[in-house]
Amino acid sequence: MMTINLQRRALLKAMMLGAGAMALPGRLLANAGSALHWQNWSGNQVASPEAMHFPMDEDALRQILKAASGTVRVFGGSHSFSGLVPTDHTMISLEGMSGMRRHNADALTASFGPGTRIGMASAQNWEIGQSFMNEPDINLQSLAGAVATSTHGTGTSLPSLSGMLAGMRLMTVDGEVLELSEADGDLFRAACASLGALGIVTELTFKNVPAYRLQDETRVMGLRDAMDLMEREHDKTRNLEFFAFPRGETAIVKITRTTDEPDTPPAEADSNELLELASDVSMKAPWLIPAIQKAVTFFVEEEIRRGPAHVIYAQKRSVPFNEMEYTVPLDKGLECLEEVCAKIRNDRMNVFFPIEFRYTAADNSLIGMFRGRPGASISVHQYHRQEYNTLFNAVEPIMQRYEGRPHWGKLHTMDAASLANVHPGLETFRTLRRQLDPQGKLLNAHLRHILGEPAA
Ligand SMILES: Cc1cc2nc3c(=O)[nH]c(=O)nc-3n(C[C@H](O)[C@H](O)[C@H](O)COP(=O)(O)OP(=O)(O)OC[C@H]3O[C@@H](n4cnc5c(N)ncnc54)[C@H](O)[C@@H]3O)c2cc1C
């Protein structure tokens, strides 16, 4: 999220160490309580399943599905904050079905195993002279997991991963494999953002573009200036986003364009130690938050990085947090963000982590966040050691008033009835899901809640 000016690190660290008591208990790890244990990236979702499987091919997966009793859930990189994955019955990882399988240089497509992490896939794309159209800000998610939740980056003309698909293989709970492409209409559109509720994806084919290199510029400025820049430049800049610090009224802006200029040297690894420290101090001494957020203009280094697209997209997120994100219609995004920031400021909320603000193009998925309309995504983060409900409960109604659609992989409180108001494709999705999995084998408690199916 931030690259810290190394010369200023020691000074800032000393200032903040003086500002707050530092001794915090270690991160609480959920007690497994059984031989098998799963938890997501931030630790807010846990499960102790009866069985966990790692099939290496479709035949092995089919056997597992045939033998499984109770709920079956697949997990990818376990980077979702919402309850899409956990079940106490059967959990399956397709990590063993990873890597590029084939590509077509004329059509600019590439097909991958579902467990391929974005980072591996984009590096393999590079080797064949292709790149993904866009990427999110980390690359540790699996391709199938990222597609299932419409994971996105930023760029007014660039779609989410759900909008980059040419085709896929989907295994139903009965073990039948469906080869899907745009010609399959609503079924393909549903599978492009499936929440893992329709079947198990065993291959994904992406529409790529010729390999490109990027220049990424980080600037720090006042929050108002960042909003004005976004409004003025978003349709002239390939990838534009900013991180807003509402209580300090500051922002970190990232401006990314294609380039032919030479690569910059690899950046010195940043441990994110100062971000952790700032979060710890803010949590314990909330009256310091405005001052610490103002100080980002001092300790965040303005820098330029250049290199292959997949190298420049990937960021490091080593300080855990929990997150809520809503996507509102693009032309309402800044107005909605202003209200969210005003709420955080007026209520003097105890949060140091910035709000990420991004634009994404419309896609044709049935229930993705960008279905049929370009979106402005507002991502609110809370430090992992802090209780997050106070913050999320305060800002969620604002984003809902702007016809916000929650990110499927992030925290929200919407149910099937309220989701139907913002997702015109939800009813068709539910019908298709019932046809593919009439017994609801793939439904855990969270999916039942958001899809309006009775509890098991
Ligand atoms: C640090 C961090 C940064 C993030 N940055 C971004 C970002 O920049 N943009 C953004 O949009 N989101 C972002 N996210 C959210 C993340 O991209 C999504 O939650 C994504 O779905 C996680 O992918 P995963 O591989 O970890 O999947 P998981 O969380 O493991 O699973 C997600 C869903 O995919 C399903 N699934 C997985 N594999 C399959 C399969 N083979 N077949 C069918 N269903 C399957 C699961 O059942 C589940 O429903 C971020 C999350 C974190 C923790």
C-alpha cells in the first residue's frame, strides 16, 4: 500500500514508539480443535472440516465428489473475507491443478488450471508474449477463486477477471464436465462470477492482450486534490486509483501507464513495519489518527517503477486487515466516497487504514459487481487487531444508498432480498444453480443466506 522513505523510517518509528505503549499480545490463531483446520488470509473465517482433498486431475475430483456426503466447498488462495468457503464437511483445494495448459498466439488466449495463482499465470503469460488485460493489487489469489468473486483492479476501460474470460470447464456435483463459452448464454454468464455455487471450475481460458510494460507513479497529495485528479484523468489514464486517509485529509495516488522506457531497479523490500506501527499506535491512541494520517505526505516516498506489467501490478500486503467493499455506479463514486469519509471524520472513527478507490469497466456476467454498469469500488479496511463491525456498520448504509453492490469476497450484511434489488441477474442465477445442484451440496450457511435458500 505504501513505500516508505527509508531515511525517514527511523525518525518516524522513534516518534511513534514514544507516542504509544507498544506491547500487544500476539495474533490470536484459531484453535483447530480437530486434525484438519482451515483459515482465510486475515483469520476471520475458520473451519474444521471432516475431510480435505487435493485432487490432481478431473478424474480424482469426480471420485471425491461421488464419495462426499454433506456440504462440499472448494477453496483457492483463501483470500476472501466473506463466508464463501468454510464448511465442516468436505473442503477441496485445486492447488494441484495449476499452471498454463495451452495457448493460442493468433487468438491471444491462454488456458490455465483453476488453482493457478494469478502471479504464476501472469508470469507464464509473459513467457508466451501475452499479458492479462488488468490485475488486482495482489497476485496470490487462484484464478478460479478470483473469477468466482469478480476480482478486479483499476481502470475505467478495463474489466474485472470475470470480464476477461473466453471459456471454462465446469464440473457439476454429479461429475459431468460442461465446456462453456459465450455461446452458452446465461449459463456462461453465471459461471463468470459463480461464487463457487454452480460447480467446480477445472479450467479457465482468458482473452489476453499482447504483453506490455507499465510505469507506475506514486504521488502523495491532499484528499481533495486526489479526488479532482481522479475525476479529471480517469478516462485518460490506463490504471488510476487512490488511497484516501479521511481523518488526515491526505491521499496516496497511483498513476499507471504503458511505457517503452527502461525498467527501474527492483524496489528495496519494504517490510510494512511502519504501517503496522502506525496502525498499532492509532488503535491505542485514536486522538493521534489525524496527525498520523497527515504525516503520510512525509513518510510515503513518491516514486516511479517501470517493468513488465505482471511485476508492476503485484503489491505486498503484509499487514493483515479485514475489508468491506461496495461498487456503486461510476458517476456516483466520488460523491459516495465523500459521504463515507465525512462519516469517518465526523464520528472520529478509530481507523488508520486508508480507503481504496478504483474504477472498473462494465462486464456481461450475470451477478458480478460490474454486470451491465461501470463501477466505482470503495474498499474500507480495518487493521486485523481491531474490531471491524463499528466501522463497517457505519459506512455500509451509505454505500447501499448509492445502489452499491458488495464485493462477493469481502464482508457485507446483505441477504437475498436486498441483493435482488441491486442484482437484476440474481433470480436467473438462482434458477440455474438449482438446476445444476438441486440438493444444494455446494451450499454452506453463507451461500444459503445470500441466495435465499433455506438453512440446511
Ligand atoms: C490482501 C488482499 C488483497 C485483495 N485485493 C483485491 C483486489 O485488488 N481486488 C479485488 O477485487 N479483490 C481483492 N481481494 C479479494 C480477493 O481477490 C477475492 O476474495 C478472491 O475471491 C480470492 O481468491 P482466492 O483464490 O483466495 O479464493 P477463495 O477465497 O479461496 O475462494 C473464493 C471463492 O471462489 C470459489 N472457488 C475457488 N476455487 C474454485 C473452483 N475451482 N471452482 C469453483 N469455485 C471456486 C470458492 O468456493 C469461493 O466461493 C483481496 C483480498 C486480500 C486478502
